[in-house]
Amino acid sequence: MRERLRVGAAQIAPKFLDTRGTIEKIGRTLEEAGRLGLDLLVFPETFLSAYPYWRGAVSVRRETELIVAMQREAVRIPSEDTDALAELVRRANVNCVIGLNELDDRPGSLTMYNTLLVLARDGRLLGRHRKLIPTHSERVYWGMGDARDIRAFDMDIGRVGGLICYEHHVTLLRAAMALRGEELHVAVWPGWWSMDGHLGAKRPEPGAHGCDIEPAVRAHAIENSVFVVSSSWYLPPAEVPAELRDVMQYNLAVGGSCIVNPSGLFTCEPVFEKETIVWSEIDQGERRLAKAYFDSVGHYARWDLLQLVIREEGWEPVRVPDPAPARLREAAERHEVRLERLEALVEDLVRRLEHR
């Protein structure tokens, strides 16, 4: 990772439920990021191009109709939409992470996922991260990610990891991001809020100190010794489509984007109620200082006492039969060894590796 970088969060109002219009706005924002000399720009959760701020305020019939509206504007990976985004990123010469509603790439499926799309500054699509578990009634709208989504991405600015909203409260997932070697972390959210007594009783309140975003991103920065670029929605009432204004009763999109250093201190404090690119220059020397004092994957780890097992493979509706038995039979015949003996040796080796 280079010593000094410029990183930013795009606190920009999208064209709600309008993917083409939002992509055009992403292009203009990336141009501005390029002029600022940013090395990384992060767009909020499901910025392309809707968050269901009507949750809990509409009938089941209306909710189903709105899910279909989200499906129509959802993005497949890869597609013409992701190609267009890749070209905009390449022209701006800015690494980019974009929250979007992703339409499943499995044939026959129309399930949506709450996804981060990760693009290198040269336009390469580095991959995606699907939210592992949508929160509470979000499960009506989005499917669940799997083991393939626990990853970090190699960029020319270092190794970048990202999580979506309440994934930042999943302790083992945060630890997994550290074990994946992230050096810079992306956090995306649907806005900012205060809470009346419990996590589900949220109301939009710019600058509220009761918002759990602030301790979450600061704790993640400290525990994983990373800079955190936190990007939050901003959607002023004038940008809400007229036909949805009566149901958008859960609109938390008041901003709150910020940047935190590896000691949990703001390099750019939360910004509210305006469209802007929230950005900061960061110095990798601060990460080395934090690591020298506390390194959760190094001298402060106790692997002899605590270990985390991370799955590598995802789940698919159709699984290809494992060719291993056929290979074992072939090896047994070639070396004139009883197949049962060879299978027993392999099983013993697997057990030994699992208990290392």
C-alpha cells in the first residue's frame, strides 16, 4: 500500500428506482473524484438504486409490488450496467466500491442481493460481496450471501475489505475480515439515526450520538487496525418520487458519511444533510503505529486458545459430483494398493489437517 492515499465516500442522492439515471450520476461523481485525485470512492448501501425505506409502512400487496419495482432496476453481475460502470471508473482513474441491488446470476432466479460491487481503477471487475444476512424485515427483499462473500480484494492501494450495515455487528465476520488481511475497510449504510430504546426503533436524526454506526466503525478500525471509509445514504425529500412520498416513513437517509483512522479517530467527521464527497488524505504511518501497539492477527492473537474456521466454498442448487473417488480408485490400481486402505489413509490425513 502506498504511504499516502486519498479516499472518499460519495454522499450523493441517487435517482431513486432509476438505474440508468443513477449510473449517469455515478459518472459525474467519479469525474469529480478524479479531479480531487482520490484513490478510492465508496457509494452507499444499495445506491443502485433503492433502499426499501417503506419497510413496515405498506400492505403486503404493496410491498410485493415494490419488490418487483426493485427487481426491474436491479443489476446483474456482469452485465451492460456493470460494463458501463467499469468504463466510468476507468475514465476517472479511481478505484470504486458501489452498493447495489443485485439480481441473481443463477438461471431462472429473480432473487435480489444486497451487494457491494468492487472495481479497480483500470476498469477491472474485482468481484462482489453479498450481505451475508439481511437485517430483520430486510429479509423480505434480499437473499443471503455465502462463504464466497467473506473476502478482501487486492487493489493498487492495498487490500480492501467491505461489509454492509449490520454486518458490522457480527463479531466473527469482523474477525474474518482481519484474517483476510484487509488494510483498508469499506462500510456502507442506509443513513444515520437515533434509537428509542432498542435497535429497531430508529428515526432519522442528523448528528445523533445514539447512532450505533459511530461506535461500530470506530471499533472496527481499532480491532482490525484499518482505515474505515464509511458511506451513508443522503436522500432529501425532494428527490423521493412523488408516488412514494406517502410511504417513505422510514427514510433514514440524512447522511453521516465519515472516515476513521486505525486508532478509531475521525480523519473526517460525519457530514449531514448535504450532497458532497466526504474525503480525507490518509497516512499509512498511522496504521503501523496502531499495529505496533495492538495487532489482532499478530502479536495480540492467541491461536493456541481461540481459532476461527472460515468456509471457502459456497452453496449451489446443483452440485457437481466429486471426482475424488474415481481418482482414488485409479491411484489404487496404478500402485497396486487396496482401495479401502487408500481411502482410510486419506480420511486419517483429513482429520489430522482439521485438528492442526
